[in-house]
Amino acid sequence: MNALPKTIVSETVVSATGLGLTFQTADGPVDALTGVDLDVRKGDFVSFIGPSGCGKTTFLRVIADLEKPTAGRITVNGMSPAEARRNRAYGYVFQAAGLYPWRTIEKNIALPLEIMGYSKEDRQARIERTLDLVNLSGFGRKYPWQLSGGMQQRASIARALAFDADLLLMDEPFGALDEIVRDHLNEQLLKLWAATRKTICFVTHSIPEAVYLSTKIVVMSPRPGRVSDVIVSTLPAERPLGIRETPEFLAIAQRVREGLRAGHSYEEHA
């Protein structure tokens, strides 16, 4: 496996200070996030883990300007999320691949490039490059229904990479896949990260996945979502799947579990 990129600490890609978000519902206000303080540095692979409803996806959506915070401050590459969206500072990979069934894989990848006004020649070059990055060369003229679930998710990642944003937001992209496919895609994602040097924010419910992939693991508590722990990984750059059986890996996983349990205890005794 290629060496993973080293975390670069000189540049902050995402910075949140006192971030909060309250939804107004028919049953009254719902606090989705409260008091979130977090910096994501250039080159980080940050996984967000916590129980359902803890605000992991909401935080990603705030970064992407899909939700508006009601308290605190957040910047993306030194800009507001709205400015970052207009400047196309990020790619977003959703839980479902979200490919249009009537468009081929290469035309699905081309869609954001068409919207952004890239020339036909530039679009084709970017399509070929990103298909190669996700190991889908030769599948560009297939339709989504002709590919497996894992291949569809790789095509979705290619689409998010096509316009070469430095930040990649990934919301449980492998959650619906079986364990064997998920392990394979975890390995491929690490290789992709090493090759592209992107900053990645990754939402997951899987402790092994979070520990295996990340330079930093953000443990979140139940609603209202708070950061209960930030764990900096001490794992080496080379990460074959067998590393998950090592004492160092298991120790990090145990700290994640303890953080999750502590968050639940806080909720129960608050």
C-alpha cells in the first residue's frame, strides 16, 4: 500500500467555535449541535462517530452550507460555508450513491463539470483521471444499474473528485455495504487519500472503520451533539487490514468505545 500523507498542521481547513444548531419543530426546538469547537487541518482524515441523532451528519451539512448554524462560528478555508460552496471548495459523497440511472457512469461524473462550464476536452480528461483513481477505468459507459453497490459508491466518489476540490465530505458512504466489500473500499479509500492528498471528513457508525481510516477521530455525544473526545491516531502510515488485530489498534478502539459510553452516561445523568 502507498504511504499515507502526513497531516499538515500549518493550515486550517474547517474551524468551528461554539457552534450550535437548533431546529424549530412543531413539538418545539430541537438542539442538534451545541458548543462544538473543532479544527480540521489540511491533510487530515477526520472520522466523526457517535450514536444516531448525535449531529454527525448535521455537522457535515453545516460545513457544506446545507444547514445554517444558529450559534457560534464556522469557516471553511477561511470563508463562510456559503462562500466555500460558491467557490466549490468541497466535494460531497452521500450515504446513497445518488447516480442518475439514465446517465452512464462517465456522464454522471461529468454532471458537475457541465454545470461548472468545463470544456468537453477538460471534462473527458477529468472523467478518465477520476475513473482511474477509483479503479473504474473501462466502466465509464456502463449505467449505474449495471454496477455493484460498491462500484456505484466509487463512481459517486469519482464525481465528487472530478472538479478537484481540496475537501471531501463523506456521509457514511459504505454503511449499506457488506463487510467484505466495505473492507475492500476502506483499503481503496486510503490509497485514494494518499494519492490525492485531500482533506477528508468522514461520518461512520463503525468503530473499526473510524480507527482504520483516520488520523483523527471525533467522538460525539448523544443529542444535543457535542464533541466528547478527539483522538489523534498513533497508527503507522502503512495500514494493511491485519493492523486491526494489533494492540495499538485495539487500544484506540477501546478509547473510542469509552468516549461513546461516557457520552451516554452524561445524557442519562444530566
